[in-house]
Amino acid sequence: MIRTLDIVCSECGEAFVPGAKLYYRDNYMNTSVRDTKFICPACIAKWQAKWQIKGAVFHEQDYVMTVDIELEDGTAYKNMDCTPIDETETVVVGEDIPEEAQRKLYAIYDAWDKERKAHVLKDCIFADEFMRTSVTCETYAGEKYENVAFRVTMRGELQTEIPMPDYIKKQVLEAYKLYEAQNMDDFKEE
């Protein structure tokens, strides 16, 4: 049996004729096509115009990422849970937002993430040779040190053959302690 379906916008309540694309809200509880919440092109255009991002500030605490978003129209969203997705270069938040806005959020997130990781070691490799221990390391910002000899003093301080910033020395020292502990465990097993 052939049936008819009046397409009515779930946002403004107006009947409309679909264009090249038909927008609707996901609802996995729908049991028939009649339960689908369609959205007209005018309401979609209004929604996309609303989500013009003026700025965003990301926060991470206890492995929970949140974002404060300010829109061009002055609307502010505070403390929204969010998930950056590197594969699609988008940020998913607890609101329906256009993909274009998700991509803009990702660009802001990516800049923030690079800045906060700028002084964090990405790689740290130790080499033990006769009477010489050296480190090769690199930060997320691309700061590199290759084959730098070092020693740990009796006071637990790191001394290097060439000057290194304190924030790198501190991380190298922490990594070296773990490296030594792992090597001691391997030595005990033999």
C-alpha cells in the first residue's frame, strides 16, 4: 500500500518541500518514518547562522575536557563536555552544532593543545656507553637535543654537557629514574 507523509518542520511547525537534502534529528527510538523529526531548510540556515564561533577556551581537569564557547551573537556556553576527534578534525560537544563549527572548534583546540604541550617531552631515549650516559629528546614544540651526555649528582640533580632548559632537565631526570628502575628490574630477573 502506498501512503503519504506530510513533511512538517519539527522546529517551526511549517510544512515544507524537501530540497536536495532532507534534515532530521537522530532518534533511535523511532518505530516509523512518521516519528521522524524533520527540519526545514530555513531552520537549518538559522541554526548554521547562529553557530558562528567568536572564541572558545578549553580546559582539562582529571582527564575531563570542557570548553567555554562564545558565539558571534553574544550567546555563551560554559563548561560544556567535549571530545576532540583527531581523525575528522572536529570537536563534539553536548549540543547539536554544525560540522563547520565543529571544525572551527578543533582549530582552536589544536592551537591550545600545541601551546600547552610545547614544553612537554614527546620522546626521550637514553644510551649507556662505557663511562657515558646520554639522552636524545624532543618536545612537542620541536625542541631537540641529541646525544647529550649527563650525570645525576649525589643531590639528585641533573648535570648536562651542554645547557638545557630546567623544564627539560626535570622531565629527563624523571624519565631517567624510570629507566634506571626498569633496568634494575631486568637485572634482578637475570
